[in-house]
Amino acid sequence: MATAAQESGEFAAALNLLMKHSSGARMLLPPWVRYLPLPFLIRVRRAVRQLDEVVYRIIRERRESESDKGDLLSMLMSARDEDGSRMTDRQLRDEVMTFLLAGHETTALSLSWAWYLLSENPEAENKLHHELGRVLGGKNPSFEDLPRLCYTEAVVKESMRLYPPAWSLARTAAEDFEIGGYLVPAGSNVVMSQWIMHRDPRFFPSPVQCDPGRWFEEPTQRLPRFAYFPFGGGPRYCVGASFAMMEATLLLAAIAQRFRLRMVPGHKVVPVPSITLRPKYGIKMSMHQIRV
Ligand code: HEM
């Protein structure tokens, strides 16, 4: 049986491959191309199989244990439709996969970009450490500390402003409509980009500058709706938004109070708009322990 470390390594490798092949022009290929025996498609299918194996195993083990752990998987398993039917393994797989991908990849990216921005902005990094020292005084951060970790939260917000893990959203118009003098015919795909809006100087002065302090000032405190939308909006608003903010803020606090992260000299950081906004060559950093 694979260890958790091996398994998470394999899971991450399969996920990396799928994200790599979901970028740019490949997304625009017609659906039938997916069935051709092309080498990159064979690798993609193998990666999906690997992810499926992990997810189906989690479902199988839970069914066998017959225990209600009170978590999301148990809730999904006990949910019933109006006709009394339960979810099939395939439906459970789709739900679990969505939560794994939507929840893990995005939050991990928001933190990766936050570390990158902090290493490039010593003033913001110092303010962060000052807050962590004042609020935590060396103890591990907990849920109760969150209301006082305001600057830490602002670092997460600023990271998602400049490098939104979900960099665009798309919708298909169900009927003709007009917006800003443009007619959008039914059936058109409309793309709304966080990357573009979050860098608009009308809402964010000096937009490319990383300044977590802006979240305590005008005009950022009075943003119009959808000038900043890292978690989307409307009926499809991210169900994990509050959880993700809590998780990212606590993780940033826990790690930053012990370590400073520095870019490895010469390493190039290049954002790639695949399904999520990923750093093409990763973000290579060294960790330096802080004496508390
Ligand atoms: C920084 C972290 C996160 C970001 C930036 C993010 C971003 C988003 C965005 C932009 C959407 C809307 C997609 C659309 O409208 O097409 C979305 C939906 C969703 N997110 Fe998140 N998300 C994050 C964390 C999470 C977490 C932690 C979970 C689960 C625990 C999660 C689960 C979901 C699910 C299930 C949906 C689909 C909701 C629906 O269609 O009704 N997300 N997320």
C-alpha cells in the first residue's frame, strides 16, 4: 500500500500534468480530438486514471467502514434525492474531485503567490512580522486570533488581487442581452477576467504595486461590486470562500512567524493562465528560520 507521502506526491504530479495540458490553445481544440491516440492525450488520460484511483479508494474505504465521520463525504453519501435515491460512486467521485481540485489548488496558489510577493516587498513583509509578533507573541495562530490578524488577511487579499488563482470566469449567454452598448447574442461565451479587473487603476491606484495596506484605505474599502472577485459571484459564488480565507490567513501566519522565504537567485517567475494561474517554472525559494 502506498504511503500518504507517496500518494500525495503522485496526486500532485498527476494534477500538475493535467493543469499543464489545460492551458492556452489546447482548451480550444474540438472535443473529438480528445479521443485521438496522441502522446500528450495518453499522458492526460493516465493522469485522470491516477486521480480517479485515489478518489474511488477514499469512497470505497468510507463505504466499507460504514461510519458517519460528519464530514463532507459522509454528508454527500447520506444525501437523498426527492425520489429517495443516493449518489452513485460516479457522482460522488465528481463531487469529491471538484472539492479536491477547487479547494486545494486555489488556496495553495494564493499562498505561493503571497510568498513570492512578500519576498519582493520587504516593507510589507516587515509589517506582517510586526503584526504576527504583536498578536501571536510566538504561539500558534488559531481561529480566535483571526479578527486581529488584519494585515495578514490583507496580504492574502493583495496576493489574490495581483495573482488571482482563478484568473477568469466564463458564462454562455442564455438569451440576447445588451451591456455597455454592446449586444451579446444568445449562445455567445462571455469571459470576465479577475486579472484584468484587479489591475484596473480606476479601482486600485498604482495597480501593479503590491501594497496590502491599500485594503485599509479609500478607494479600496469602497470598491464597486465585481471590481474584486477572486471567488466569483452570483449563484456560482465559491462555496469554499470563507474557509479558504481562514485557511490561507492561518497558514500564512503560522509559517511567516517562523520563516522568511527568499527567492532563489536567477529563478524566473512566469505566470501561466491555465485553468488556474500557475507559476510556469514553480516558485523556488529558500526558507530562513526566524529566532523568536
Ligand atoms: C483561494 C482559494 C479559492 C479561490 C480563489 C476559489 C475561486 C473560485 C471561483 C472563482 C469560483 C467560481 C467559478 C465560476 O463562477 O465559474 C469557485 C467555485 C467553487 N469553489 Fe472555490 N475557490 C477557492 C477555494 C475553494 C475551497 C477551499 C473550496 C472547497 C472546500 C472550493 C470549492 C468550490 C466549489 C465546489 C465551487 C463551485 C460552486 C458552484 O458551482 O456552485 N473553493 N471558486
